[in-house]
Amino acid sequence: MKKKLSFIIIFLLILICPSFASDQLLLPVYKYGKDIIVLSVSSPVNFFALQDFQQGMKQGYFKYVYPNNVNDPSKITEIFTARTMIGKKLSAEYIKNGSLNEYQTKSKVEKVFINKVENFKKYQKATLALTYIFNSEKTFEYMVYYSGPFDCSCVLYTILAKSGLSDQAAFMKAREFINNNVKLIDSANQ
């Protein structure tokens, strides 16, 4: 029931604010009575969406690639993913720790830039930024997770080494993108 209710709230927010439907994703983080917190994710400029909105809602994630030439996947250098886990009761810290463990067991983690958890009154935020090597390919990942008591939503920015960016430059680019395109909207503050 809570999963359906969360979905209905997001759907209603999109109907109320039509500009959000085409430019932004609204992903659930917290809902209690009329108090709602959503993660607002702006569509990346010059990226190509790999699925439409309805397909993304069914799958629970939205994936974008850069450059927007999907005819040749070998040319892709950046991937942006927004994901929601509705009604799963998974904390941001739990998902972040699971992700870090997965990287450490299945690849060689070269450097961890950020590994932190912040607890707020209504939600939790966890951030992980690292470089790793898997199958001889180096990759940079910047992940931010937000969770309430029932829902968890996250964003992931991936930059492949073939982009030519240094680790520090990739970190700065991903952090700037997240800071400029991902915002929390709290109905109590509106």
C-alpha cells in the first residue's frame, strides 16, 4: 500500500507541475501525511535517455549516456543513472555500504574520494565517490543516496577513463553535475 501511495504522490506531483515531466524526474525519499520529500533530478544536457519515462518507472531507474550517440557504445564516456527503490525500507547507508563492498570484492578500488553518511530529521544521505579498475578498465563513480523510512532514491554519475579526464577532474565534474542537477524538495519548506 505504501509503495502505491508513494508512486501516486510522485505521479500527482508530475501532473501538477507539467514542466517537471519533460525536464526533471521526481523520485520519492520521504512521505508522512502531507509532508513529502522528493529528489528532483534535472535531465542531463547533451545526454541521451536510454528509455522513456514510463519504461523507466517500470524498471525503477532512468539511464542517460554521453555523448548522445548510442549507435556506437564504444564511444560512450559518461553515464548518468537515477534510481528509485519504493517501499523497500533500505537505508541510504545500507545501499552505499553494499555498493562499496561490491566494488571491493569484484574490482580493484584505487581511491575513495568520499565515503560518508549524514543523518537528518526526516531522511538519510549517503555519498560514495571512488575510482576502480574492472577488467583492466578504469572507471570513476560518484553516488548519492537519499532514504526515508520506506523509500530510497539515488543518482550515479559514471565517467570512464577513456574520457581522458584525470581522477581529480572526473571527481570535480561529477560533483559539480550532482550539485547543479540534483536537489531535494521538501513540501514543508514550500
